[in-house]
Amino acid sequence: MQVQCSSQEPNHTKAKHMKEMSELFPILGLLFSLISSTTMASFDDYTSFVYVGCSQSKYILGSPYQFNVDSLLTSVANAATFSSYNNFTSSAASGSSPAYGLFQCRVDLSVADCASCVRSALDQLSSLCPSASGAGVQLKGCFVRYGNDSFLGEPDTTLLYKKCGSVVPGGGYNSDLLGMRDAALSGLPGGGGSYRVGAGGHVRALAQCVGDQSVKQCSDCVAEAVAQLKDGCGVANAGDAYLGKCYVSYWSDGVYTSRHYHGGVNGKTLAIIIGVTLGLVIMIIFLSFIRRTGK
């Protein structure tokens, strides 16, 4: 009698194995959710507060200027849902007391993240600068400003905020770091466009100007920001300089991410998180396989 061989498992065995695998899926889903929430929480810090500036003068509640400001900020919130930069002049309530304003998001943010950042910035303005005639707030991922003076298109190299990273001990290393930092920053003032990047060794740098600036105005602003970082941060391994119409950042982790060194995990830490999680996943699959074959 000829016996036919089949590679297919009996139906009851296949059903049993399918049941075991279905029990595994929620565990794998939990692990992948864990790594996703961990890494996203570490990187997505674009709404973190940097600085705010409020005018000392206040507008009169119910005045035409207040209505112009409210209209302008509504336009800002709406425009951020489809663009990363725009400026406005609001004079519907009164042409004699117009409000001027703009917003800009970091170039790497998605439209959805830009809109979220701008909403957070507007909330900050409302709580930190109530009834201010003019105000500006900088978050990690976006900038919003309004006022009763026509600042649109005007250059502004005023230093508003500066932060330096850690100073790493070691004379030789510091000398190398300074050289790499200067190389990374040196090309930014001469670059074109409103977004510029530079690199030197394992130091990275970037600059972004407000969209109402000409190429020359942007270059002048970036040059001043670079000078502020070189003068003020010494051998620090990172630095930020925010001026009225631009900002410049540099960092020395050697790997660019959209959040670079600001409070997020670096590439090495992220690799460890992913490695450990994948190891757990492989172990669970292996144990499930041993359990299945043992039965």
C-alpha cells in the first residue's frame, strides 16, 4: 500500500498552534507600543518652552486693537495647519491700530506637529502675556510673535536667549572640539536660504531664519548668532543662540536628529532601547516555538 506523505499538519494541531500565536500577538504589541512611546516621548519635545517676551504696555480690553490681535492670532492658528511660516497684518476692527504678527515652525516638523506647536505657543502667550500689546514666545519647535509695531521684514539681531551645553574636561579633546565646532559654524553665515546646516568632525550645526528675512538679513543675523555662541559657550559641547530673527544651534553627538541634543535620548541610548526590546521579542518567539514543538 502506498502511503501519501503530507507536509500539512492535522487541523486540530494547526488550530492549536494558531491559538498559541494569537496569544503571543498582544505581548508583542505591548512591547512595540512600549518602545514607540518611549522613543517618541524622548524625541517629540518640540513644544518645550524656551523663552517668552512680553511688552510692558497692555491693550484696553474691548478695544479695536484687541479685536485685531484676536483676529490675527486666529489666523496664525489656522495657517499653521497647512504651512510652516506666515505673517499677517490685522486691521479689520480699526485701520488706525493694526496688529502685526507671524509664526514659524522648525523646518523638520510635519504640518500636524507644526500646528500642535503653534497651538501650544498661543496658549503660552495667553497665560504668560495676558493683554500685552506685543509678545513673542519661542518653543523648541516653533516661534510666534505679534505687536503693534510693523516689525515684519525688519532685521533684528538682538540676543533673546542663549544656552550652552556641558564643558567636557580634557585639554586635547577641548582643542579638537573647538576646531570642529568652528568648522561646523563657519559656513552658516555664507549659506543660502533660510535653513542652513554645517558639520565639522563629529560636531553638527544648523541655523534657521524667520521667513520674512532676505538672504542678506538672514546671513547677518546668523553671523551674529555664531559670534554669540563662540564668545559665550567656550568649549561647551553644545549651544543655542536665539536672536530676534534667527537661531543657531550646534551639538557634538555626531548624529543629527530632529531634536539633536535637547533633552532627548541620543543615538546610542536609542540603539540600546531598540536592541533590548528586539531581544525580548526574539526570546518570546523562541520560547513559544520550544513550547510548541515540545507538545
